[in-house]
Amino acid sequence: KYSHATKIFMISRLIFEFAIDRGWMKDPNPARNSPLTKNQHKQKHNPHIAWNELPTFFEAFNQNPTNANEIVRGATKLLFLSCLRVGSLVGMRFDEVDYENGLINVPAKRMKSKEDLQVPLTPEIKKVIKQMKSFNGHQEYVFYSARGSKNEFMNPSSPNTLIKRLGYKGKLTAHGIRAIFLTAGHETLGFDKNIIRIQMGHAIGDPVERSYLHAKFWKPRIKIMNAWNKALLERGLEV
């Protein structure tokens, strides 16, 4: 990543400065900024399709021309409905689904933020989980796969493979679904982008704000997810 490369370059410069100060090496500092040492890496974002392109995608997805595995298709549906990262989704266990409180608990160990996240349990999400239970109800994992990882859940690359086989290579990735959610959720559905980002597991505000503000904004998040799921069905997603 560009940010990682830049940090490594800065650390290297400090190490060389330390060595020069101690007389262990001579100037010039080989990591000093110059046109030749500047990081040339350009960050590439995950491709995503526009809101008005979703009906065409869902038409192909629903027809399933590649005869994709129903477990992979279920995971891809839930990626759209929940907008979780792939790594946070594929290891989901049935005991993380809390029907009493109407939510899915995603543990910190599967979150990039290293903090627990709760996903509102919409009727559409419930339906997909019920479908997966008909296949994997006797297993621990919602997306159990005998051909999966050593942990016995589906390979995280499987949804991306499915998307590519539908003809969307370079146009959409599983992670790109989150970009559709944030963009369309704000511009098309009219929700506060910060509440959407909280639902996505992003850290909002500076460290001082986060140390004082501990609100979960649960009610607006429920409203957002219900509206988002209904909008996906209107775009053509079949669950």
C-alpha cells in the first residue's frame, strides 16, 4: 500500500540519520527525499459498478449461468445485504446470529478495526441465513465448505471468482460492494454518510472524539440496513 511504503521510507530515513549522527556512515542519507527516491506507487481502489448498473448485474447473478455453488451464491448475496468485508463474512458461525436481539455479532478478530460489529438482522438477511441453514445447519459455520480452508469455511476468494465468471472482472469486486453501499446509501437513499460508515465498521472522528463519543447509533443503522436491503430487491436481487 502507498501509505505503508511511505511510512517505511520515513523510518528508513530516520535510521540512516541516526547512523550518520553516530559516525557509522557518511552523508548523504540514501533515503533523503528527492525525485529519484519518491514513492511512485499509485493506490488502486477496488472497482465497483454504479447504482444504475445493479439491475444488469443481478439479472446475470440470478440466472446463474456458471452454475455456481449455492453456498458461494449465498455468501455473495449476504455481502450485498450486510456490506461486510469478505474476511468478516465467510467465517460467520450460526451462533453469532442473535434472533432475540435482531442482530449478527461479528467478533473483533474478524474485523479490520479489531472491534466487534453488530449487523441489523433484516428480513432479507434472515432469509439467506435460513437458506444456508438448510445446507449447513448441522455445521458450525454458515458458509461451511468441504473444499474450504483448513477452518472448514468457504475460501474468501470464492465470491470474487463468482463475480469474475459473471463477466465483471475489472468492473466489480466483493470489496467494491462496500463502495456501492456508501455511495448509493448517501447519494441515492439519502442517509448520513457517517452513520453508513459506522455500520461498515469504520472509525469516525479523531481519537479525542472517539474517546468521548461511544454512541452506537443503532436505530438509524437499523433504518439504513432495512432501506438498503429493500432497495437491492427493487434493483433485482433475489433472495
